Amino acid sequence: MNKAGYSGKPENSWSEPNDDIPAALRDTPDVAPKSKLQPWVLLGGGVTIFVLLAIISGFLFSLTTPKPTAESETAPANPSPTPMATNSPNNSEVVLGHLAYPEAPESELVPITADRRVRLRKVAAERYQAMAQAARSEGVILVPISGFRAVKEQEQLFFNIGAQRNQTPAQRAALSAPPGYSEHHTGYAVDIGDGAAPATNLQVIFENTRAFKWLQANAARFGFEMSFTKDNSQGVSYEPWHWRFVGDRDSLETFYKARNIKPAKISP
């Protein structure tokens, strides 16, 4: 069978009249007088009628067969659905190696220092205080240097200090995040120093202090981790003093959502 159920033969047999055929060409032996015709004339007449029937049938088939549109001609038979955009590292908002972060609401912030200048989100603040007490019980003094930082504060820190030090934005970004792209905006990040070695504050040599070694061994118990390790994937300078809280659902999603980071392998 061909398209539209057409078999290639006329729809009506020769025993029934076809209204689509002109009356002069119909086979009506009982009405027209018989005439003696040569065989070749009869054969020629039959061929003529067959050709006319084929032409008419083909015309009707062309009228009833739907014609393909430009879209159907180019579209595949089983088109696959258009993939939805995903939020991956390739399309996440990144500026000079730093990811964008929301600014914590003021209502969520509480102080973790006596002068109330260093603040964190409530849950992070509670866990930091517990961590500091645990460290002190072992003779280690953790000092919070910087916590929540507003976008406006980060703007001054990034551009003003960059201009003073004659640093390009790319050079400055290795040391400080552009405004809107600092983990400090979240209220979950804190810079930590050693109370027994203040000269190491915000310096790579902080990694030699007792405070850093204690954090390496114990910070995870309180939900904290170091953000910028050596050779980190963001290309940010190594900051052994910069730690972030990832101990609840909101903080975990803040730092890990949309980042294709595989689970770390640990020894059994």
C-alpha cells in the first residue's frame, strides 16, 4: 500500500461507471451501436482510457495527500527535547575566579566578639563559639579577625586598596574578592588568627601556628572548613586563615550548590 491507502489501481472496477470519467469515454456497450473496429483501434482506445484514468486518479491523490511543510521537512522524525539549562560551573556567575554570593540579612547576624564588630549568622556564630571554647580548653586561642562583610565594604576593600597598591583587578582578585563575590557576604565565613602569634594574622605563615594545626584537626567537628586551599580550583591565593561554616543545609547549599564537586576520597 502507498501513502493515503492508495494501491496504484483505479478505485472503481470496469464493471461500474466512474463519475470522474467524461461520459463520452465511459464503456457503455448496451447503449452505443456496435461497430466493427479493427483490433488495433480497440487496443488504442483501451490504452487511451487507461491513461486518462491514471491521470485523473493521480490528480485526486495529489489533492488528498497532505503536503509537507518546511518545518516537517527539516525536523527529524523523532525530535529529541531541547535540553534544559542547568546550573553548572560552566554557566555559574563567576568574576575573576570568584563566585557570586547573596548578602546575609541583618536580622540573621549576631556578634562573636566583645566589641560586636565581628558578626556571623546565628548558627555559624554558635558553632564558632563552641569551637573556640574547645580550642581554648586545649591551650589554643582562636581569634576572629573578620566575619560578615557588606557588599559596600567589600567594594572599598577591593577598589581602594587595589588603587593604593597599584594592582590591576586581576591581581587584586587573587587577594580579595570583587564586591558581590566574597564569601564574607554570606555571614558564614570568618578569618581566624592565633591569639599567641598575632604577627601571623592574615599571612601564609599562619599555617605554622598552633591555631591552624588545631583547626586542621578539629574544625570539621564544628562544621567549618578552609575555603581556599593550596592550588584551589578557583585560582584564589592560598588563605589558611579563611574558614567557612558548612554545618547546616543553608550554608552547604550556599557554597556547594551549582558546583560540580565530587565527594572527597578518604582512607577506610
